[in-house]
Amino acid sequence: MIFTEDKEIKHLLEQINRTLEDRQNANAGYRRSVLNTKRMLSNISHDLKTPLTVIIGYLEMLLMQETLEKDKIRKVSHKANELKEQIDRFFTLAKLEAGDTVLTMSKINLNEYCRETIIDFYNILTEKEFEVNINIPDPPVFVYADREALGRILNNLISNAVRYGDAGHYLGLTLRREDNFVFVDVIDHGKGIASSEIPRVFDRLYTLEDSRNREIQGNGLGLTIARSLAEKINGTLTLKSIQNEETIFTLKLQQFNY
């Protein structure tokens, strides 16, 4: 460290220090990027290899049989579709990050849209004997968004709540307004997520350690895509969770008043 009273030299030293700090930050960012890329490749390899292994196994059994068993064929079909969905998610995120996704923004009645979306889950909610609490006000609430993007976000959140909040057998969906903003809360009473994990849940390359949470995060893409789409329609997606009590994913959008 050099100490001086000369203003010009002092200013120069400050600039040099800032440059060095920026370079250190850039190097650290690069190292994180390399590490994240390695993790991503590892995740991709695992997520694609697992269903492929199952598919190949069932196909080998089918080839050894004289008659085809429909149950095994259904399992092969299920795993093949699971693999296709995973590949689709990889491509979706790649397009989002490359800026190649074209959105068609329009005025949407969010009350109706939320009702239509939750109805699609009626059969599975009934089958799993979920308690369902829907709180959607009668006065229409409008947002300016892309219908497909909004649908993917809500479907992802509700699917997660149904699948991974199964222990609590509860699903809540609340639509509320505050100032010029609209909030959609998707709530479950499942196992929840540790507070230490919450800041990184939306990281595309982060996999939660807990086995239940490993499933909810999957390959680290579902929630990442949902958050990215929320940002594309000028919104935010956040999470609050108290383990073994309640988990709330909240989509925040600007209210459309025209």
C-alpha cells in the first residue's frame, strides 16, 4: 500500500485499485462460470441418461418376449415422454438465455386465467384427495402478458405444489392486488425448503441436497424457466417456505388498467 498526499497520484492509485478489483471480480466470475458449466454438463448427462437406461432396459425385455405386454409398453412410452420433456426444457432455457424467444403480449383477465388453469388439475387433485383453497376475487384483474408464458409459469408452480407438497394434501391459489401490482400465490403444506436453500432455488445449475427437493428442482430448469419467463413479462417470481408447514411461490405482475 502506497500513501501519498499528491492528489493526482492518489487519484491514479485509486483507479489502479479499482481496475485490479474489477479484474479480480472478473476472474472469480469466470471461475464460477467454468464450474457451473461443468455442473450443468454433469446434470444434463445424468438427466438424459437415466430415462434412456430405463427405456433400453424395457425394450430389451420386450425383445425377448413372444408377446408384447401393454404395461411395459406404457412404461417405455412414459419414460420416452419424460426424456422429451427434459430435452424440451433444455432448449427452452437456451432460447430464453439467447434472447430468441418471441412473446406476444396482450391484455389478460387473470381471474379467468387462474380459474381455467386450476381446473386442468381437478382430476389429479381429486385423485390425491387434496384440500383445495382457491381465493380469486370477482372483480376482474387484468395484466399485460404473453398467454403461453403465463400458462407455463402457473402450470409449473401448481404441478410442483401437487407433486412435492403431496405430504400435506393441500393446495392453495390466491389472487390479490396491492397498489398497482397483482400477486398470484401458489401454496402447499408439504415438506418445504430449508431457509439456507431458498436463495439458490432458482439457480439453473443448483440441485437441492434433500431427496425431496432434488426432485422438485430436477435438472435445475423448471423453476429457472418459470422465473425467466416471469421476468420476460415484466414480473417476478419469489419463494417463501417454512419447513413442514407451508411453501408459497408468488408471481408478481403489474396490473393493466387500460
